Amino acid sequence: MESEEKKYIPGFLREKFELMGTIIFAALFSVVFLLMVIPFSDNAWFRLGNSIFFRFTVLFAFGAFVIVALSRFVMYRTRKNFPLNWTGYVLWCGSEVLVICLLYTLFTLTVARPEGQGFLPIFVHSLAYGIVCLGIPYIIAGLVFTVVHQKKIIRLINMKEEASEEGVEHPAQTTSEKITLFDNSGVLKLSISSSDLYYIESDDNYIKVWYIDTKNVLKTYMLRCRLKTVEESFKGSGLVRCHRKFIVNMNKVKALRRERDGYELDLDDKRIPPIPVTKTYTESIIALFSGRGE
């Protein structure tokens, strides 16, 4: 299962903040790079100032930006239903480069009309520039976001270990461990006893934490964080992923039932509706549930 997951790109690379950051960084990188190489290019027609070529430059830049923005919008909207492996991601990025290079070649042949140059040499020339203008910033942005994501996970794990060493919120529950949750900015938002937490629900870029307070009142707390981050941070604990939208505290599970549409988990509080289990996680949930009886 783990080797299978490594074939796919990390989910956070297809989230809104990361995609927008990648687009902006790629746009700035491209502008700087093109301004540096235009004087040395034999078919570049980009111009600054008040001229017809400046208008075409703005038009082309806007068109290229729209192509990338629409592509990344589709990538964002399909992130939940269309998993993307590394090969597919590279091909996706390559398609963006190809389309923009075709657009540049079309502009060059109809606007600049360089003498003695046909479609192929202009396209190959633009393809080399396109790979640099988009490929390099895509790689750099991906590496930066990966490092930031890993730091968040490490911070969560360290805080979880520190919390468990310090003790628990309720003195009567001496064996309970604390669950500490941070938002995407790394700010501590919630720290509760694991014995009070029932499940965590995904809501787009937010999560809802369902728990009981000291008066046994069922409450929910929402914070900006990804369910995948919580799953990775508390791997090996009682918090287990059972659905693309749910992480459940297995210590609160009373029964595992097979229904018409699949398995469901009944928690030990009747106020909480059954939590569905999808096929992806059925085998691991059954194994965990069976192991509790051994």
C-alpha cells in the first residue's frame, strides 16, 4: 500500500494555496528570465513601451497566464476524484509548455514574421525557453512546498510527543494522551485528550474535530488544516483514516457493521451517526478491529 501511494504526487501539491503560489512564482520567474535572454534571441519579438509589439507582448503574456491558470484550476477541481501519479503530473506540466509554445510560435509567424524561419525552428526554440520558464519554477515550488509540509508534520509529531509527556487534561484519565492540532500556519489551535475525541471530518481545506467537553457536551471545532496532514502526523495511533472525509478514533468504536453500501463504524456515543468506511480503507479497518479482540 505504501509503495502504491508513492506513485502518486502528494495531495498538498494540488491544493489551492500551493497551486496559486506555483502560478505566481512561475510568472515572475518567466518575466525575469525572458528579459535577460530577449537581447540574445534571434526571433524574440517581446517589447516594452508604446508600440504594436508591446500590445502583442501583453496579449501573449495574458494568454499564457490564462492557459496555466485554467490548467491548474482543473487540477485543483479534480484532486478528489482523479488521483495523479508522477508520470501523469509530468505529462500535465509538459502539456502546458507545449500549448504555450504553440501559441508563441503562432504569434511569431503572424506578428514578427522572421525571414528564413519556418514553424519547426521557431517552435523548437520556444520549447527550450518554455521548459526553462515553467519547468524550473515548477520544480523549485514543488520542493519548497514539500519542505514546508514536512516541517509542519514534524512539528505536529514533536508537539504530540511533548503533550503526552506533560500529562492529560483530565486528572482522572491518567492513561490518556493529548491530541494537539495546528492550522496550516503552524499555529496551535486545539489540544484535547484523546479520550474525548471521536472523529475528524474533512471540509475542503478545513477539518472539523468532533469531541466532548468536561460536561459531556458534543462539540465541534473547525480549523484550516488538511486531513492528510493529520493522518500522517498521527500514524500508528488510535486515529485511523477510514474514508476520504473521515479519521476516526478507534478507541471510540463500538461496532463494525456491514451494510448494503459497505461497512460502517458505530461509535460509543449515540449522538454520533455511523461513520462510513470506503473500500480503500476496509481491509486495514477490519484488521485493526479484529486485532482488538485478540
